[in-house]
Amino acid sequence: MKLYNEYSIFLKEKYGEKVYKLPVNIPCTCPNRDGTIGYGGCTFCADVGTGFEMLENTISVKEQIEKNMQYISKKYKAKKFIAYFQNYTNTYLRLEEFKKYINEAVGKNIVEISISTRPDCIGSEYLEFLKEVKDLHDVNISIELGLQTANYHTLISINRGHTLAEFIDAVMRIKKYGFEVCTHVILNLPGDDIIDAKETAKILSVLKVDQVKIHSLYIMENTKMGILYKNKEITVIDEEEYVERVIVFLEHLDKNIVVQRLVGRAPEKNSLFVNWGMSWWKIKDDILEKMENEGRHQGSKSIKNYTAS
């Protein structure tokens, strides 16, 4: 039995060969940064957002894709790609601007367009447009939603600017259009415990999201969380506890949900805390080794229906 539903295997089965994501960076921001619902963004979010490996957003979408495609094609002999609009809140752009950037991403060898956004920033006009793109160009559409945790107390403390309700609403509306939904979670946020990891997995399973991306928290200079960390007002759990939380999360996650990653990567520059000073693949190996040794796997404790006999 496989330990978890791995993304790379899923893509190969879906598209018949290896598929690689091409990060796309467009000039957008977030309602939680510009004053619409708040200032400063999430307490862990740095000025550059989360797309630290991307090209500058002054470069056109088409050129970004061509440059990244050329590099990945040469390095990995890849032929199929996903255009991944990664940074900040992409659907927070004005609709006409959003349409322009998405249309630039359509092209040869692009089998999917993935858009990262907030659950409170995905209006019906945007979904209608994406459905038109999907039907017209025969390209798959996936929406990546940041949730981070199902614990609404933690959502408030990290200044997410939305609650669990907005996330549930967004998933239900996106599903009506037949798009795949990927949810981002951070399993070691200050204020959360292992019960929150379990409950988050159960909620994602009930909502039947298609994919999940697990991040480990990293703390950057010049962020609200960075100030709290330096002042010793918050602490980060140890790596052993993180490994256990990931496994518990996976055990309570429906086996059909695809897992894009088990631990995140982060920039070392200007960072105060990144993966306990370990490489991301070492942490991943620790997770898989413990699962293997203890006979644990994704979905083994997921929600089941019981009926009287």
C-alpha cells in the first residue's frame, strides 16, 4: 500500500508523462495588504510574498513561461507544463487585467493553468471566464486556495482576514465549475496543535478538495511574526513534532486527495527560521521513514459512515 497519494505520480497518470509547474509572477497584491480588509498581510508574509523563486513581474507572462519552459525542458526533458500563477492574490486584479494575463499563458504544451488566490477573492465573473478558457482551449484549470488552518482563532492571530466560512464557500462555488481545488496548509503555526492538524484534514476530506499542499512554517525578517519570534513571544515546535503532525494529518485525509508536497522550501536570505536548519528532503525522508516503520498511511483514519446492521 502506498504511503500517500503523491502529486508527481498523479500528474504522470493524468497526462501520460511527467509534467512540470512553471511559476508565473504578475503585478498584483492582496486585500489584506492594501487596506481593503487589512494592512501588512498575514503575519508570516514577507514583502515579496511567497514566490521567491520566480522571475520579475515586469517580464511578460509569455516571456516568463518561455524562459522557464526552456530551462525545464533542457534540464528534465519535459514536454508538458502547468502555468502556475503563484504569488499573492491573482484574482484580486481587475477582471480585464486578469483576463489579459491568463490569455497570455495559453499556449503549446501548457496542459493546465493553476491560479493561487484567497478564498474571499474568487468572484463568479472570474470563474465564468476561466470556464470559457477551459472550454475554448481544452486546458485544465485548478485553483489553489490558502487556508493554512481550520482553527479560526489561529486565523485571527495570523491576520488572515478571512475565516473558515469563506474557505468553505469558495470551495463549493469553484466545484460547481468543475475546476480542481488545491488547499494550502501550514501544520506548525503558533497556536495550533495536533488536533488542529487532524481537524483540518477532516474538513478538507468532507469538502472533497482535490489536492493539498503542506507547508512548514518559515519566519522572515521584517514580518510581524518575525518580530514576535525575535522577542520570544512565539515558539516553533521541533522537527519531530512536525513529522508527527504531518502523519496524523495524512491519516485523517481522504486517500483520494492528492498531496502536492509534505514540507515547503524557503529562502535562507533574511530568514529567522527555516525548517530547523535542515534540508526539506531530509524532513520528507523522516516523515516517510516513520510512516513506513509504523505502518501508517494516508486515509487510514479518514471519516467513515457507519450504519446500523
